Amino acid sequence: MPRDTNAKTAEFDSLLPSAQLDRRAFITTLTAAGFALAVQPVQASTVINTDSAGLDTGNATVNTASGELPLYFARPAGGKNLPTVLVVQEIFGVHEHIRDVCRRLAKLGYLAIAPELYFRQGDPTKLDNVGAILEGIVSKVPDAQVMSDLDACAAWAPDHGGDAARLAITGFCWGGRITWLYAAHNPKLRAAVAWYGRIDGAPSDLMPKHPIDIAGSLHAPVLGLYGGKDQGIPVADVDAMRDALKKAGKAGELVVYPDAPHAFNADYRPSYRPTEAADGWKRMQDWFKRYMM
């Protein structure tokens, strides 16, 4: 396995409980909830369930040169010219937590779009451990492909209630890194919020650059939300990114929650920290209002 994949396997395996998945106890629950089998255990007591009352929600596809890209969307019912937010998945794909995030954003007046960015490489819900997802799927997804797919979703939005002039992106974990990269890719982007997205790492053919490498190329201001006890993203990396933005004269803000682990917004996992998650959600809303409205 390539060095970068090994590093990511160690990073994400360290974030999950050491107990092995009890298939008889968890598979039915996980599948019914739309969670990847690697996400263990589901914390039913803290899961946020946002209803679809007053919303248009559903699945759609976007035509790309290499196939039909599936996506989930949510927007205020009948809404037009809505500010649009691309929602980028964790390593586990577009499961129920990501769909719920879309509905939360729709309740705030946004068209939220969550594309299935692994659809060519595989389905993470069919795998039962993080290492298998990372090696079998995530490590095979080129950054260039992801950027192109997000562009396709941005182009889809205006015909489905979105305002092309008000585009933002947010992403979690794997999607947090993608959020940084997309902010340097799309000159039309207005705002970005990266939740605990990886900042640095070894380059590879499919991932030639990391956020620290593109700090001077950002087209949109980025809010980065990080945990001080994240076992995979050192606070030193966050500090380095903050310095890089300042040196490049780029608008951005990085917030570190000292006692929070990785994935502190993931309400379905033991890493969930409601206080920090609520603060981050408020900061995201303020960020979008500041740069999109």
C-alpha cells in the first residue's frame, strides 16, 4: 500500500472504537440508517434527524464525460435563485448524516447538493472497515475527477433552484480537504467551510497537492474548523495553514476547539461533541451570510 494510504488508514482507524463490528448487532441498523458498515457504533441517542417538511428533497443525476453522477439535494419547496452549497462527504460517502446536513441547510434557505463522489470507484457502504474503504476506494479517487464533478454540480444548480452567482462549499473529514482544494479551483466560489479537513500530506499522482500547497491560490475565503485532540491532523498543521494564508494575503479563519477530537460534528459517532458542533454550525452560517448574501 502506498505511504499516503498507510498514513490515512492509521489516521482514520484511530478515530473509531477498537471493538470489532458485531454484524448481528449492527448491520441491520447501519444499513437501514444509510450508514457505511465501517461507521461503528451508531450513537442513536445523539443522531440529529431533520425532517423534510417545507422542503423539496430527493436524488438526481448529473451527466459527466464518464458516467451519470448521483447526488442528493435539498432546498426550500418551490425555491428559486437560492444560494447554493456543495456538501462534500466524509470517507464514508453520502450516508444519512450527510443527507441530514443538506436538509439542515435547506431549512436555512439554501439549495444543498451532496454528490456521490466515489461512484466510479465503489460503494463504501458495502465495506466493513475503514482500511478497506481507504485502500479500495478513497485511494483511487483522483482530485482532478472530484474537482470536475463538483463543477458539474455547480452547473446543474441554476436549473434546479440555485443562484449561479452565490455558490459555496462545505465538507467534512475527506470532504474538508476537498473543500480547501475546490476553493483554489473554482474562481466563481464565494465561500468555503472546511470541517477537520486534512491540511498536509505526501503528494501522489492522484493527489498532487494538499491544502497547505495551495494557500496562495484561494479564490474564496475559507473557514477551517479543527479539533485540538484530532489524532490525524496536528495543531501544528493548522498553525502552518494560518501562517500561509496570512503570508499570501488571503482571507480565511482557522478555529481550533482545544478539547475536540476529529469528526466532532458527526452526531452519529462517539466523536460527537455537541457544544463544539453547535458553535461550528453557527460560525458556518455566519460565514456564508458574510460572503454570499
